[in-house]
Amino acid sequence: MALTEKQEERYGRHLVLKEIGRTGQEKLLQSKVLVIGAGGLGSPAILYLGAAGMGTIGIIDNDVVDVSNLQRQIIHSMPAVGTAKVVSARERIGQLNPDVSIIPYHEYIDSHTIADIIRDRDYDFVIDCTDNFPAKFLINDACVLLHKPFSHGGVIRFGGQTMTYVPRQGPCYRCVFETLPPEGDVPSAKEVGVFGAAAGTIGTIQATEAVKYVLGIGQLLTGSMLIYDGLTMEMRKININRNSHCAVCGDTPSITKLADLK
């Protein structure tokens, strides 16, 4: 597809980047990314994907906008309070970039729905912006079994972490965190708080990984976990290896079909 004159103006700062250029922008406009969670991480991820001209963005979230969300979930606003987050996000991206098609899924993901949603538009990349461990393990297992690349992200207090999984190119989430932590061992963001801009930092990196993967540029966070501390303003990458005994991506996996975790 050839860029229109208006698109050349809109994406002008991309077109002069040799890593993107006209060919890359045209590819972005034809690509599809699925974002699971339209909250603290999903908000910046969706906004930057939309601004970049990612052609189709699927958004999964079963929640509605609450006033307490607005401290960090920047895609939403006061008029959206009480509205489904996927609807609020779709309206915001519609105002930002009419080139982008938003596919809303106002539902809760489980072992029966996630595979169908990922297959729905044959998404090129998945971004995990959820805030609970059962969902993160489920997303990981679904992406591994469906051979889909995805970005994991997590944030709490003033910091966060993110890594990228690409099939047959590095470790998955379970290679690092083998099983669900015992209930109560890891405090929730509701209990200990989360600094809004920290979520913005991690979510923006996740969007960057999605664009890089789609365009085949740069170096992805495969084989490493990026850890961010907003209080000390330090970022460090920890090398991680694929676990040959991993339950889902190992040499003899024990997980061959999806199941809900509690």
C-alpha cells in the first residue's frame, strides 16, 4: 500500500529514520498487535502503537474506567469513567489516528478464550499488560503453544521489568518464573502502590519491542530481562537462558494444552 500525502506528513519523522522509512511505515500500517490489558501498562503501549500507525490493535480488557485509574492509565479520562476500558481506548485512538483499526474485546481471558482471540486476526505480536500472575502465565503458555512472540511487562511501586519472547529464539516467562508464587507472597500494586510514570516507562518499552519485532530492526529483549528502578534511575539487563526443562517450551514439555491457573 502506498502512503497518502497526509500519511507522509503524519509519519514524516518515521520516514527519515533509515530503520523505518517508507517501506517500514507501510509495513506498520499492515501489521496487527494484540494488547492484553488497557490499564497502567496498556495505556502508553496502545497510545504509542496508535501514534506510530500500527494498522490493527486488538485490546482485551473486561474492566470499566474508575477514577482511581486516572493517576496512571493515561489513555482514559474523566468523561470515560464508568465506560468499558476497551471502548474508552478505542475512542481515544480514533481521535489520535484514524489510520488505526481498534478491535475491542470486552471480556476476561481464560484458557477457553485466549487462543481464539489471538487467532481472531492472526496477530503478529502480543503485549502482556496484565497485573496478575495467573493471567501472565496463561498468556505465556498460549503464546508458546501458538508460536506467537510477546512482550511481558510488570510494574510495582517505582519500578518494573520487561522481557520479550520469540519462538525458538530464547526463554519464555516460565523459564524465569516456573510456577505461580504462593498467594500472598507478592504484594499487589493496590497494596503497595504504583508510580504512574513507572508504568509509562515499561509500557512504552513494550510498544517499542512490538514495533521493532514487526519491522525486524534493532535488538529485542530476548534472552534478557530489563529491570527499571525509577527511584535510583537505573536500568539493568539480566541475561536469562532457556530452560530445557521448562514445562511449556522445554525439550519435553508437560504443558501441551491451556489450563486456567489459580
